[in-house]
Amino acid sequence: MIRSVVIVGGGTAGWMTASYLKAAFADKIDITLIESAQVKRIGVGEATFSTVRHFFDYLGLDEADWLPKCAGGYKMAIRFEDWNKMGEHFYHPFEKYRTIDGFSIADWWLELNDGTVPFDRACLITAALCDAKRSPRMMDGTMFAADLEGALGKTTLDDKRAQFPYAYHFDADEVAKYLSGYSVRRGAKHIVDNVEHIAQDERGYITHVVTKEHGEVHGDLFVDCTGFLSLLINKTMGGRFIPFTDVLPNNRAVALRVPREEATDMAPYTTARAMKAGWMWTIPLFRRNGNGYVYSDQFISPEEAELELRNKVAPGRDDLTANHIQMRIGRNENSWIKNCVAVGLSSAFVEPLESTGIFFIQHAIEQLVKHFPSEHFDDAHIAAYNQRMARAVDGVKELLVLHYKSALRNDTPYWHEAKVRAVPDGLQPRLDLATERLLDEETIYPHFHGFESFSWVSMTLGLGRVPRRPNPALKHLDPTNALKEFDRIQREGAELVATLPSVHEYLEHINR
């Protein structure tokens, strides 16, 4: 029987793992987390999926308690700027499409659209809320989507039944600190020390790690949360890393933490703005913005990228320290080898264009609990886990490549290269199909990867990959109900904009 788990590495991945295992197994499993005081954390501010709600509810944490302690904000969508034409934007929201007379409102938009109202504003209320920078909650704490209110309890990503309308932005360092306190209060052991050696038995299983000050730390199962270093899964266990550089162009990032000049000007969305050699993120936290430039050093140097970022988001603020990050884009062939499991950056990473970093961590630790081993470490059990991890990452890879292939921008060498780059196996038929009809659950990437068909459709339509003609069946149907639904969406959006507080007003209220 497995009685002890040793997590090597802290940060968001390490402390999410420790806290989740404690919530799942309580005192039946001993948890020890070892982290170095010298290792610099990658976390620069994080954006999440709406399904991260399952993680915090599983731990029994209330949003109004943890969010203010982590400089948190709300995320209702990703706003894509300048991906088609300079000055244009569209939203990828946490909102499913409505269905009218058996057809999605996206189908009806293609049939009835006269070119005056963009897809996201015609078919979704989220666009109006984001434009007006509204909070998803009233001042009394109630959510505008009242039917989705309430804690989910110990549920997982597998239990998702409805689309929750928002996710979170938060300071990654503060979340790690908060979850550290949660874990330690529940009995997890925290060791701040450097790992100097990793010992293995004759089978290649890890028996213990040797730390500089605390000596040997033994365990039955070891979790690698050492980030891009991958100290256990790659350097010790010899795992093979599969790079995605053939299909995804970016390999570096530079980040800045920027105070907002106008504190109240806080958006409930992540911004992804296309730049000349990549794209720039803006993540609004309660007291500042997290900004970063994700780019390919084939087309711009780190120094030039930092200057371009500073000129965009912090002109004249030479006092702000830039954080340069060399990204390892791809995944391990196997994230679990013998008695070692990699979680977080040590397992896989794709550029943060769709905020997948926390999702990969959450998915990994949920599946670790569901596939928790016996002392025999059954090969079939481990293979099932590895298949799920690989499929999830590969699905996200496909969706990200779709962003670059479908964007209309083609005005720099970088954007030209993005158009002629290779595509993952299976994606090209989907790209071709999207020019003929809307993608659906039967035609998107078929395995669980965190995104549903409405996300694929939001991106294809937003980026300009529009079917050449509407669904012919709609020519034979009465559009009355569809027209009423379009009007209803506009009314609902206007009413909510008039009723809801700004996101800053609400967050200021719960931060008191």
C-alpha cells in the first residue's frame, strides 16, 4: 500500500498537488513537499479555465475567502486583439451557444447575418459584459447566472454538467502561499532545502532524495514539480520529451508586473494582443496587471522583445524588472514512469495562449487520485494515466495551431512563417471542414482536452475562418424564433450591464 508521497518542487504545481492530495486522502497518506529557496518561480500571474472552480470546491474553499488573498480577479473571456486587422478584437468566452429550433445560434447567425453585428456580439451576452467591464457577481455576492450558484463539493472535471460563466485571474505566488498554508494545516510536511541526489533501486524506482540540510527523504510515490528543470521525470527517470517546435512557433517570453495608473480600470477578461513576432498577454489582477510577450527568438531578440513590451504597457517605467523565460514547449511521452509522476511544467507546457497551464495541473492531479497506485504500480494503470495526459495536451496543441493558421494577420515575417508551418496530424481536415460548415462535437479533436466545440467555433469565426455558405437546411425554416433570440440576447446583455457592478467595485468590496 502507498503510504507516503514526496513532492519535489513547490510553486503552483507543487502546492496544488499537495493540497489536493490532502483533501482527497487526509491523514491516510503522508505528504512531504520539498522546495528550494534558491529556485526562481516562473509564475507571473495566472489566468485559468472556468473549471478550476472544481479544484477550489474540492478543497472546500470559498471564493470570497481565497480570492482576495491572492490578488484575484475575474475572467469571463479571452479578448483577442489585432489577430486579423489592427484595431479589431473579438472574445472567446465561457458561454455556450443557444439552440433555436434544433440549430445553434451560430448557424442562424451565418444564415441571417448582414455583416453589421459581429458573431460574438450578436450571439453572446458575454461580449457586452466584457465591453462594460462588469463583474459576474452582484454586490451582495449573488451571481448573475443564479442557476449555477452553489458549491460543487468533491467533483472533478469529469463531472462537469454546465458551463460556468467565469474563471479567475490570480497571482501565482500568492496562490502557492495560500495553498501551502492549507496543506501544512492539514498535516503536509514542508521542507525548504536543495535536493542534491536522487536515489534509485535496482529496478529504477526512486527510493529517496538526499537534501543538503535535511538528509534523506524517503517515499513510495514521487511527484516531479520542478518545472522546466524536470529533475525527476527526465534527468533521473530518463523520460523522453516530445517538442512541439515543428508546429508552434514561440519559445520565449518576457513578463512585467505593471501597476495600473487608474486602479478602477479593471477588465474581467484576459487580453491576447498580436505583436510583430508573437503575442502579448494582459492579466488584470486586483492591484496591478500582469503583462508578457510570448515570441519566437527566430524573429526578435530578447532585448528587442522587452523593449517592445515596455513601450506597449509601461513606457517610462524602467524601474520595473523584466522576467525573461525560456519556454520548453511540448510534452513528455510519458508523464508517469515507474513511481514518478510529473505535474505542471515538468510534464508538459504549451504557450499560455488559452490559459492552459493551471488546467494541465488540475487535470493531472485529479487523474492521479483516480489512478492512485498500489505498491505494485500496475503497468496498465500507469499507461491509462499517460494516455489521458498525452491526449489532453495534444488536443490543446491542435487548438493553438488553429489560432495561427486561421488568423488573417500576415504582415511580418513571423506571421508569414506561422501560416506555412506544419500542422499536427488530424488538424488539417478540421481546418478544411471549418471553411464548409461549423465544427461540432463530432468533428473537433475527439479526446478530452478541456475545450468543447463552442470554443473551436468561437475561434474559427473570430479569426475569420467562416464557412463559405450557411447550412442549407435553414433556407427551409422560419427564422422568427431565431430573430427573437437575437433580440433577447441584446436585451439580456443591456439589462445585466445596467444592473451589475464593475468588476473593480465588486472586488474592492470583498477585499475590505
